[in-house]
Amino acid sequence: MSTKILIIGACGQIGTELTAKLRATYGVDNVVASDIRKLENDVVKNGIFEVVNALDYNQIEHLIEKYQITDVYLMAALLSATAEKNPAFAWDLNMNSLFHVLNLAKAGKIQKIFWPSSIAVFGPTTPRDNTPQYTVMEPSTVYGISKQSGERWCEYYNKQYGVDVRSIRYPGLISWTSPPGGGTTDYAVDIYYKALEDKKFTCFLSENTGLPMMYMDDAIKATISIMQAPAEKIKIRSSYNLSAVSFTPKEIAESIKKHIPEFTIDYAPDFRQAIADSWPASIDDSYARTDWGWQHDFDMERMTSVMLENLAKK
């Protein structure tokens, strides 16, 4: 049976680029993009698109039957900083959308699920440097609580019902194609925009706040790789640690100055500082590298070059 993919939340920061890559990989006719509303963008224009509410089980089931979907990528979520402003809705969206696809897989309607977790599952009591795969998790944000709960449910459905669900804990993601979406790591996207536009940037985190980061191409590569891996290679059914680079606002500013010498940065930490302080500074992702062969391609210098070059064109 050929792979038929449904992406829920296809117009988000990750979904936008994931959709393009999946269409290129599997063919435009085999990928159905969906989101809560129809935007004027490439996701909608360049292939099959359906409006779907991630909280509506019947809508999702209808699309799965209509297009004979085998694989679902559930990318709809309320991110860290945004979720803090609306905790009840964040919990509802992040948890119930997951239950819907888990239950559809349990009922035999789909074969495979990708569901993203996040470094937000870790908390202030987690070891911050080289955070292990298995460690203390006491998340202090709504987003983190929902992602940690989701991990437990993914593992439960795999063990109890044999559901083939796969997950990675995304670090902060950096991309030039879509604007930031309300995450705590978004400064690392915004800084490139401001460097080109204003030659200066005010950062909402302090200068030495180290966080794990990844260029979007690497995140998309990891997402598709874990879904393409043979089931027996996926030994962790909660979620895999995933890592590429870690840096501070000060370090990223210095890499930008190599390209834009007049660029300046100052610091005005806000409520997001407390969120960042509760997250790891670096991640040990050796299980992902061993189990299904994960390797990243982009270091900070390469990422800065690509970001500035593409945003300048844009």
C-alpha cells in the first residue's frame, strides 16, 4: 500500500516546510495538508488542502477515509509563550488533538503517527547540560506539561494497543521561510530579521542564556527520517531527544557581526527568561543517533550564513 499522508497544522512554522518536503518526497497527490483556516500561502496553493479543526474527531476521520490516509503528522499545537496566556485552551488543543489521532490508529484507520514533543518537557530540576534521554522532568509551563503528558500517552498507546507512534523532542527551531510562532526560542529567528532591517536587536533573554537550537532543514530531515525508519529501529515510543547546536544570544550576535559588522544587541529579559531558565542548555541525543541514524548538517556559522542570505533576498 502506498504512503498517503495527512498533515494537521500544515500552515504553522514547522508544518509549512514539512509539507513542501513531504510533497517533494512522496508526490503532491499523496500529501494532504490541513489547518484550521485557509491562508493565501504555498501550502494551500501548491497541493491538496483541507480546512480541519484538530479538535474535531469526525472531521479528521472523514479526511482519513476520503483520502485513504496511512500516515498522520500532527503538527497543531499552542506553543510555549502563547500557551501561557491561554492555559485551558492550550491543554485542550495539545492533548485532545493527540487523543483523536491515537484513537484513530487504535481503531486501525491509520498505520503511523508523527507527533512532535519539545525540550519544554524538561524543567528547572532537570540537569541543564547535556540533558540525558532519561532524566527528571518537572515542566513548569503549560506547553511542557501537555507535551510530557502526550509522551506518556504515546508510549501507553504503543504498549497497550500497538499503535505505531513516533516522536522527537524539538529544540528551538530557526527558519527564514515563516515568521516566529510564539515560542521562547523565537528570538533566534527574530534577531536575523532585525539585523538586516535595523542593524540592532533587543533580546528578551539575557546574553548568556544557552539553549539547544536547530536549523529547520535539520528538523524536517529528522522528522521524515524517524517516520521512514523500520518500526523495530524505533525503540523509544515516548519521544527522542534531538540536538544539533547550542548557543547563547551573545554567541549568535557575534556570528551575525561577522556578516554585518555594525550590528548591535542589547538585552531586556521578560517573562520568557524564566521559561528559558527552566529548559536545558544542551541535549544528549545519542539514542536517536544510535537507533535510527540521526545526524545534523547545520552548525551555527552555516545557519547564520543561510539565514542572512535568504532573508536578504526575501
